[in-house]
Amino acid sequence: MTTGSGSFDVAAWADEVRALAAERDAVILAHNYQVPEIQDVAHHVGDSLALSRIAAKADASTIVFCGVHFMAETAKILAYDKTVLIPDEKAGCSLAETINGEQLRAWKAQHPGAVVVSYVNTTAEVKAETDICCTSSNAVEVVASIPADREILFCPDQFLGAHVQRTLARDNMHIWMGECHVHAGINGAELRRRVMEEPEAELFIHPECGCATSALYLVESGVVPKERTHILST
């Protein structure tokens, strides 16, 4: 929507979107990676897990999910009786796209009897071939609950898988070499430079980041005190 001067009227646009949502009995969910204007017009903002939980309890007959495909698919799985719409059909996730159902079936065939643990950031097709879905916050607990003599296939995030394997020292765990291009781009050299620039700062690391191993090395070498370093899973 534009004003007489040709500029975009955000407030009027937001009012129109909210009015349409009310008219069509829709709830708008926005992932926290969305631009501020989308977050501001949404009824709920959060990460993919939080939004999926909201979708599961939604009273509205229609869910507009401002996020990527796997998030909308997960919302549909949890709210199967609702209409779930995704505004941008091209919205994809580089991590979820690293493995598909055919690839997972082939991997399972190479390891008969293995337990498949998939991160929730996967497509519905991959979830259908999975034994247990996990989040980044409960991945360690999920894998720890599986008998020690059972082989595990963990997908698709190699960094989250490495964190779980490192934490549990589990040698019968195979990890798919997938990654989120954003998290993978946070490298150890950049982390070290920033730590040196801010020696008193607290260090929070998400296990999906490619720099997680480098961060632990900084702790072990005394560059960053252990008490100021936190593995933060969502």
C-alpha cells in the first residue's frame, strides 16, 4: 500500500493485513528471522519449535506461517485439521534441503536396525522415515535414552550431531554431513578475533554453529573462562 507521495505506508498495510486475518479466521505466525515489519504484524513471533507449539493449539481455522517450508509442514502435522499457508513458496532451509527421503532410506539400508534421530529442522518426508525427532535443546537427552548397543543415524545437522557425540562419547553414532549455511559461516578465526576484542564478554554458542569446536578450544586453552562460556540450545 502506498501513500499519495508513492512511499509505502507500513501502518496502513499492517491494519489491512490484520483485518484480512480477522475476516478469514487466520492467525499469523512469524519466525524470528523475519524482517521487523512481518514480525510486527504477526500475532505470534518465535523460533520454529515455539511456533509449532502455538500452531498445535491455535483456535483459528487458518494458519499463515511466515517461515520456510519445513516449518509450515511441521505446523500442518501438528494441526492437521487446519489450513496452513506459506506466503513465499520459494522459502527454503539450506539445512533441511541437505537430505531427502530417498537419501535417508538409502542410508538406513546401509545400517539395518539403526535408530534414526532427526532434528526437527527437516522435511515431512524425512520425518516420515525417522524413529525419533529431536530439538537442539533435547538432542543429547534423546540420544542418551537410546540403548548403548543400538547404532544411531543422526541427521541432518553435522554440528549438532558432533555436539551430541562429543557430550555422550558415543562411538556407534553416524552423523549426516548437513549444515545451515548461516551457522556454518560463523568460523573459528572470526570468533577468536571477536573474543580478543571483547575479553570480558560472555560467550554464548549454539551447537549448530561451525565454530562450536573452536569455542571449546578457546575455553580449554584458557582464552575464555569456562564460567563465561555457555552452550545455548533453543
